[in-house]
Amino acid sequence: MPEILEIEFYRRLALGAIGRRIREVDAPDAWYLKGGISRRIVTDALVGNEFVAARRIGKLLLLDVDEAGGGSSAATLGLRFGMTGVLEIDDAVAVERLEYASARRDAAWYRFAVGFDDGGWLRVRDPRRLGAVELDPSEGRLGPDAFALTAAQLRRALDGSGAPLKARLMDQQRVAGLGNLLTDEILWRSGLDPARPAGSLDDRERRRLLRRLRQTLDELLARGGSHRGDLQAARQRGAYCPRDGTPLERRTIGGRTTYSCPVHQH
DNA sequence: ATTGTGGCCTGCCCGC
DNA sequence: TGCGGGCAGGCCACAA
């Protein structure tokens, strides 16, 4: 599923949509439009304008819209990809293989599209319809982006909380961008039990967590995605810890299926 | 406020 | 071969 790494790939792909005059909007799935907007409202906000920037906060992709030829930022198109959403631009795909999602390009799965004067298209393909299109999404509701997370911000996200460590890390209002696979991988690499109360980490453990978090994001970005983790291959029933060979534990933590090693994660 | 739970959505995979 | 049930998880509404 798309987590922060995949959305970063989407953002880089979306740079190719900047500066092209928008001719039309195709929003065949009204359900996909969120925040009280309609086809008409999105069309009015985009047509005749152009994208001027592609930003990302956590898993939220933000495309700033402006009048073609300059002016002040008129609106921001927000794209969320849920679990199976894929971004395409001019038939190029940012991520070839999306975990848990089909690679087929069924016409019925195209939920939203922006057509440019030059004949090209920006498209969102999402079989499961868990993604969303918004206008001017409230960016303030998201916590600091995981790529830029500081020690103080991590401390603030965890301290004083009795919730499971994993749940806090996945809370997008505390830290933006981490999903289920990445969080399992980070905690596995950190040697920390996902069920530990978030506030129970001492300074040393929190430093280690931040170091592993950064390392994991950098490494898996270079490898090509959140499904390229060392734990990932073993993320199935009856599998063993790739580090020490112990049978992995499978639990539900924070409402999500969680794999962890009962020996080296404390 | 914090934390937990259920539901949304639908393709896919397994077992019968 | 077809079919039903379980599963996947990002996000949000809701409850305690």
C-alpha cells in the first residue's frame, strides 16, 4: 500500500504535471470527492489554471493550483491514495508494484483525472476506492512529516502516552507518513516491542528509534518502496525472524495486523 | 483529551 | 469449476 515512500515517488512523478494548462477534469466517481466538493467545484477550480508545485505531507499529496502565467496561489488539490491508489501521468506509473493492489489497469478503476491542453493526463487509479480527492485540505491536522522528524517532535509524539508505541507512530496527527509495513519494519530494526506503551521509552531507546526510523526511510526509498524491508518477506503466518530465526509473533495492535519478534524486540 | 473499535471499499486467495 | 468467507489497511466516525 502506498505509505510515505510511495507518495514521495508519486510527488516526483507529479512534478511532470507542473506548468501545463488544465483543459478538463474527469471525475466519474462522485463518491471519491471529499470535503463537500462536487465535479463542478473541482472543475471550476482547475480548468484554465495550472499546477505550480507538487508537495507532500506524510501520505497526502498536494498540488498547488494557480492561474496560468502567474498570480497568487488560487487553490490546492489534495490527493489521498488510501491503500490501493496509484498515480499516473501521461501513462507513466510512479510505482510498478503496489503491495496488496492489483497492477491491472481496468478502466473502471479510474476515479479522477485532470486533462491538459497538450493532450496529456494526470490520473488516479484506485480499485478499492479508499483514496480521496479534496480541495484545500487542512494541512494543519497532520503531524510533522516522518522524513523531517526531529528528536523533540518524536518525544512530543510519544511522551505521556499509554497507547501502544506502534499506534502512536501510525497516528498521522502525531507523525505523518508511517503506515503498517514501515512501522513494523522500523520497530523490528529498533528492537522495540510495538505493544510497549509509547511513553515508556527512555532517552536511549527514543534516540535509537529515531536513528532507525531515518535509516529505514532512506534505505527503503533507495530500494524502491515500503515493501522492500528486511522484515517484509517474513510478514506472513508461520514465518521466522530474519535476524534470529525465532517464530514471529502475529498480533493486532492499533487495529492493524502486526508482526514482531518476541526475542529481540522489547 | 485519549484510546479503542468498527465500517467503508473491493480484488484476491484459499478451501470446500 | 464455482462459490463463500476471510483478509488486506488508510482513514474517519463514533463510543467509552
